[in-house]
Amino acid sequence: MITKYFLIVLTFKIFHNFSHKKIEVKKEELNIVIVGDIGKSEKKSSIKKNVVAQIRKRHNATPYDLGIVLGDNIYEFGFARDDFTKIKEMFADSFPNDTFKFDFLSLLGNHEYFGDTQTAMKYHEKEPRYYQPDRYYLYSIA
């Protein structure tokens, strides 16, 4: 069995704590969707609405196995402490669980640093598909 590792490290700093999640995939190839700058709702951004529609269309034709969210998940000023309202609108409403039944590995973007990064990392406790347990983490696919 081929094991693939995704190590997400945002700096050269040696990190003292990391979270690890491992999933098993029973096929040779992964179909991955990568998105970034999702920080506006589809109601406020026709560009995002069109991109999400294309992602949904491609997913229906050839299902994705994994998503990667490159950051800037809430504009302009990131997460307010313990407030998940905006990220639900930006992420869960655009990529609903009944359609996208896979993990999205999430990174902090510069806009997240304008707000509360701890809340950004706690969102995965409410929405497990939005996977960001820490600033740095390991995610394995076996």
C-alpha cells in the first residue's frame, strides 16, 4: 500500500506540537480540490459563486477525495473570538456536507492573523471537515 503524507508547515520554525490525522484511501490516485481566498460569501461575490458552481459541477462528474483551503477564509479581519457565524457562511454554506463528504485541510492566511487565530483553529471542532487542529499539523493518507 502506498502511503502519502501531507506535511503543512508555514515557516521553517521547528514546531513543538502537532496534530496528526490518518485516513485510508482504497485507490491509487486522489482527486483534490484546492481553493483559497474564500473569505466572501457567495451572496457578496459573484466570482466565488461561479467558482463554487464549477467545483460542484466537476465534483459531480469526478468526485473529489480531499480539499485544501489555502487561507484568507474570512475577509477583512479574520475570526472574531469564538464566533463561527462568518466561517459557516464562507465554508459550510459553500461546501455543504451532503455534497462534499471529505476533509478540507485548512491553512491560516494573512487575514486570519488580523483576527483570532485560536478561533480559526477551533472551528474544526464544530465542523470536522474543516481540518485545522493547529498552526502546523500532519495529515496522512494511507
